[in-house]
Amino acid sequence: MKFELKTENENFSKSLSHIFRNVSVLALIIILCDVSLKLGNILKIYQIDYNCTLLSVEKSKSNFKKVSKLSNLNSKQKIWDFCREVGK
């Protein structure tokens, strides 16, 4: 007959590994969320630049609407000024 006695060290190492794993997963989630937010900002900047370039080539109503949505500007003059600033 074999008799084993569990010690506190075993429980401590298991709980420590669980804590380390949970902290690692949480850190990974935070990093991925930060990267996705930054990529969203970069994408918005490129969309604004692209649509301002389209607007300078073709002055259509749909191009004004696209830039208006991205920049939250309503008047055509403000959109033109905004696109001039972006183009610099």
C-alpha cells in the first residue's frame, strides 16, 4: 500500500501558474485591442486622404458626402479647406 501526502507547495505552484496564465491572457487581449484601435485610426486617415484626392479630381456629390462623413464637416467650403490641409 502506497501513501501519498500532498503538500502546500503543490497547491501554491498550481495557483501561481493559473495567475500567471490569466495575467498573460489579459495582457495579450489588451495589446491586441490597442493594435486594432491604432489600425482603425490609420485606416481612417488613409480613407480621408484618398477621398480628398478623389474630390480634387472629381468634384461629385458622393465624394463630398464621403469626406463629410469621415471628417464631420457639413459645408463644402469647410471640406475644401480641410482637404487642402490634409494635402499639405
